[in-house]
Amino acid sequence: MAQSLPPFLQQDLHYRPTPKSAEAGFLYGTGRQISVLNLGMQAGSRRGRVVLAAVVLGLFVYLLIPRSHRIYLDYPIPQVQQIEDAVDWSRFAYVQYVTSTAHLCSSLMIFEALHRFGSKAERLMMIPLYMANIQDESSVENKLLKKAVEAYNVKLAPIQVQNKGTDPTWASSYTKLLAFNQTQYDRVLIMDSDATLLQPMDELFLIAPAPVVLPRAYWLESKILGSELMLIQPSSKEFARIQKGISRAAQGQYDMEIVNKLYGKDAFVLPHRPYTFMTGDFKDAGHPAWKDPEETWDPEKVLKEAKYVHFSDWPLAKPWVWEGENHVEKSRPKCLKDKVTKEETDCRARDVWNWMYSDFAQRRKDICDLGLEGSPE
Ligand SMILES: *[C@@H]1O[C@H](CO)[C@@H](O)[C@H](O)[C@H]1NC(C)=O
């Protein structure tokens, strides 16, 4: 299913599968290829001569080393492509957690995107036990679960939703942490589903081992770690720590507080660019903490760069809820105006923001056959 993109973005948002040939680019091709030979050739005379001289000198030194000492130099250095081909992708999974029917659809939409991108890691959906036991085959839940399994290759893991009182935020936030218990995988990437995934993230599974890898909450003064996107190494040891953290959590402390308490000092920090962005930050010419101070704000560039865009426009509800035009208008980014003439000069932030919401609604209809909750239509 093709996403209809704003016209100015149409060429660039398409996922390019990993190149297979020998002249392949680096990991997920942004198209740029680097080769030592190229550098030498391109630079023409002077740089070329320097490279050549270096190679000859290297060879000369190498020949001077006695044979017995040379042995380790004979190993071929594996290329990135070979490393990738040797990866056992079944050890890794993208994980979604579901605590309600609305979340079930949003998770399905994330998996649809991964399927469309051709991402390589497995896909696992943690679903509440009650959902796994619904007998009625024509129920919305059963239809969506069936689609997940059959169309998008998703595995289902029934779980006990983690409750603490009746606060639904507790439930979803603690349930997310059950990803630490999916020990059938070496590494899982868990993402909140109130988001649009614009590019796959397979490369994250290949970075150096660490119990938890995650970006900072760039929008907060304190720069603590955010938890909308977490790469985790599930293990019984870490899960035990997490469970202890949940049981000790005070009122108003959610998954983000627990993760910061346990891993805040020594987590592996993922750069927030290109991995995460929030819809609310399309406003006011961009969040100062997201961009470089010298950088001019370019909402199109942001959307091309970001891999995962989180819906967060408080006080606006989540993107599957119908809000009414008046309410939405208050939260929408404003067009930039000419200081003198007051004419609107740049409406790209507003257009991209509108597209984020309309695209979500469209995919919800196409993939889940669901309208927006509370919609009069
Ligand atoms: C953690 O996983 C184990 C093994 O699958 C399971 O028996 C246990 O119930 C899980 N714990 C929670 C809290 O879900």
C-alpha cells in the first residue's frame, strides 16, 4: 500500500532495499559510496600520487616483516555487506505492545510499515491475554490479529497487562517494559505505536552490545533518556531489575522514570537525529534542542531525515481520536509571515503537520478499516 505523501516529498521517502551487488553502498544506502580507490582516482594527480606512494611504501614495509610475524595480516577484512549477510536476523525483533483495540490498530500500522520497507528483523506483538482469548472470529481484534500474522509475518506473545490501580497510563507504560522479558531474542527494538515510522531501523540491531540503547528526551531541559524508542537486550537478570523498579515506582512514575533510574547513568545513547522527532516540534520554527543553533528550520528536511515521528501535540489527543476542526486549528503550526506585509510566506510546517495526521487517518482506514474514534462520519 502506497502512502500518499505531500508532493514535495514524493521522490525521497521511499525505502531503498539493501544493495546486493559488490559495488553496494554502506548499510541502508543513502546512495553515497565510499571506496579508497575512488578517492585516489578522483583527486586526480596530487592526491592520487600520495595514495600510490602510501600503498607502495606499505607494501615495502610489509615485505620486510618476517613471514612468521605476518600471519594475521593474511586474513581478509570482511566487508560491511558480508557482515550483514552473515547476520542471523531471527535473533532480533521489532516489538510492539498492545493494551487496547486502538493500540492494536496502531501497532499493526507500524508492522505494515516494516513489512513495506522490507525490514529484516522479526516482528513480535505483545497482546493482552483477554485479546488472545476472544473467540468471535468476526471481532475487530481477531481480524486485526489475523492480518498481523498472515499479512505482515507478526508473532504474537500473550502477556498479562501490568496494572497498578486503574490508571491506563500505568498499564501501557509498564506493559511496555515486558519487552525485557522476551528472552527468546538477543535484542529487541520496542517502539510506542502513537507514531509514524518513515524508515526502517535494522542497522540498530548491529550496534555494539549494551543492555539498553535509547535517545535522550531532547525536548526536556534535564536531558534525561526518552523511552518512546528503546533497543533492549532481554535477559532474566535485567527483567528482575525492571520488575523491582516497577514495584517501587511511586505515583506518577512511569516507564521513563524507571528506565532512567536503572540505566540513566550508563545507557548507550542513540543520537536523536535521525531516529526520533515529535509532531509538536514542527511548531515555532522547530525545537531549539533538536536542531543545531546555526541551522535554519526546514520542516521538509526534517521529515525526510526522521525515521520515527511521535505524535505529541498536547492538549490534542492521540492521532486515532477525532478532535474537531476548531480544536485542531489551535494546535496546528502557523504559517510564517512577512514581518512587514503580514503575508503568509511559508506554510510548509503546517502542511507537513497536516499530512502527518491525515496520513495516519488514511492508513488507519486502509489497514484496519477503522475511522477515527468519536468521528461523526
Ligand atoms: C516472563 O517470561 C516468562 C517466560 O516466558 C513467563 O513465564 C513469565 O510469566 C513472564 N513474566 C511476566 C511478568 O510477564
